[in-house]
Amino acid sequence: MKNLVFSLLISLLVSSALIAQYQTVIYDYEKNYFNQGQPLPAESYFMLSAPIRQDIQLVELEIYKPGRSRLLPLYKTSWKRSFSNNAAAFELPVNYQLRGDGEYDLAIKSYRRVTDVERENLKKSLYKTTDSYIHSVLETNNRKSFISKPAGQIIADLNDIIKQGTSYYRNKIDLEFVGFSDIISNNLKQINEIKGTRRIFGKKVKGETEEKMLNYQINELMIATHTELDQFLNTELLVLDDNKKIIDYKTEKTRSYIAINAGYGGAYFDGGYNDLNYGSSPYLGISVPFGKASFSKPFWSNSSLSFGAFIRNFKDKDDKTVSGPIFKRPLYLAYGYKIFRFIRLNAGATVVEFEKTNLNDNFGKIRVKPFIGISAELNFWLGLSRN
């Protein structure tokens, strides 16, 4: 028993050291595949590498379920060129574990710096779009003026316009456009106060007509939006240079394992603290985990349903043999939880058979009793992977 536990410990420590290493995956831009057409690593992290031009400042990797590239990616990461890096290739750690024998869609996006002309054209385009929207929500009808939407909705719409207009752009310092400030909201409130009289022409206020005041506030609103936009657009902007999509790319086939538990446990028969009746024996069984460690939360990956049999029959307090049905060994079914890398606590029930009480019994008494034990666990490869 001690030799078995020691062997389990050594095997698991060695396998864990091997899994911790990153495998390098080379992307071929021309052929649009990885490692000369080999499948991607499954259930392990890997390092993605590929040649790039020296003017490329940012590379983004996105991983999707097949046919779901219009939805949010399963995983997204990026590589950014440092100021002193003139290398013609990038190396990007992918800290996401793909499922074995599956397919994924991937997108590799590269970004370069925008030119001064491109920056100015982007500004003009966004200025024009936001100005047009501001005029569209201010309606005039029968010598009356009013804002057709609440101020909060207008701000949200303006933010959406900017996000859509800059969707092909990134910022070298990861500065994102967080939305227009309260200054824009205050300008909208001032416009709303002017329209309260529901008139444009006629009554003068401080020497100006309401129409002039309204136009002045609208102009101030547009200037404020331009100013806040400039704070974002005048940073080191990058623009999408290329977007390579790899569709339905396969992952490597993973091995099928069976988890073997070998441990020692005991079953409670009856009695109290001073008259306890129980039996104990080594046991051997199989564990079925509730989830894989690569894809589940720790609680589920550490939990399992175990079943098996005790190697020896029990002895009760009267030194009588307590066996089990079918194989004449006690059977057990238990919930198990991994407390260390390979040590598992099990608690559940065992099916036992007590000796006959008289000669007229054809069978002994079969009972279900509580059981608790501790075991060592080792995964054995079944060799069921398809070639």
C-alpha cells in the first residue's frame, strides 16, 4: 500500500511538470495555418509566434466558437510592440485551453500607426456625424422648438456613434473612449430650458431672440463634443492593417483517461461512543470527475463520484466477517474531493452483508452503511484516441 501511494505521487509530480511548459505554435501568414497544418494544442497553454512587418505596433488574437465570429470571443489577447523592440516577429502567450478534438474560428488582427492625414479625415468624419445627429434630435415645428429625446439617450447615442466610428482603431496606451462627460449633458439641459417657452421668434431676451440663443447653445454643444473627441483622437492611434481569419481549425485529439483510486476507509455499523461497531479495509475504485480542471471551476474539477469495492472483508466488534453482495466484498459509492494534488477524501455509503443469524436464512443481512476514507488517485491512459 505504501509503495502504491509513493508511485502515485511520483507519477503525478512528473506529469504536472510537463503540462506546465508552453508549446510554441508558428502561424504561417501565406498558407493561413499553424505549425505546417498541424492541429492546435488542446487543454494546455501555448505560445503563438509569427513574422510581422516592423511598422506593426499591435497584434490581437480572438478565439471563437465555429460560426460565432459575430458574437463576443471566447478569448481575446494581444501583443504590443515596446518602444525599443524592432523585431520582425511577435510572441504571444495564449493562456486559454482549447478543448480536444474540436474546432475553433480564430482572428489575427494587426495594427499600424495612423498617418496625420488619416487622423484628420477621421476627425472630420466623426465631427460631421455627431453634428448631424445633434441637429436631428432638435426639431422645429410651427414656430416651436424641442428636443425629441431625453438627454441620457442622446449621450448614449453619441457614445455609440464614436464607438462604431472608431471600431477599426486602437490606442497604443490602451486608452479607450469612455463616453462624453457631464459637460455635454449640461449643454443639453441649457438647450432644453430655452425651448421651454415653445417659441423661437418674437420675445427678446437680453437683446437676443430665442432663436439666436438656441443656435448659440447648439454651437457650444458641438464645440464641446469636438473638444472631448480631440482628447481621444490626438493620442497615439493605431489603425487596423490586416485581419486574417482562420475558420474551423481543428485542435489535437486528447487522450482518454480513467481515474483509479486506491485508499483506506471504514464503515460504521452501529453503536455509540463507548460501544462503537465498525470495520475498515483498503479499497480500490474508479472516480468520475464532475468537471475537467481545464474548463471547470476548482470546486467541480476537484469533486468526483467514486465507486468500487473493498479489497478485504470487514470484521465487526464480535470478530464476525462482514462481506458484501455479488463479489462477496463490501461495495461503496461516495462523493470525493481532492484536498491535495493526488489525495482525495471520500464520503458516502457502502453495501455490506452480515453473516447469517440462523441456518434457515438463505442469505445474510444486506445493509447500507455510512463510509469514509482517504485515497490516492492516478489517471491511466485508456488509449482510445482515434488516429
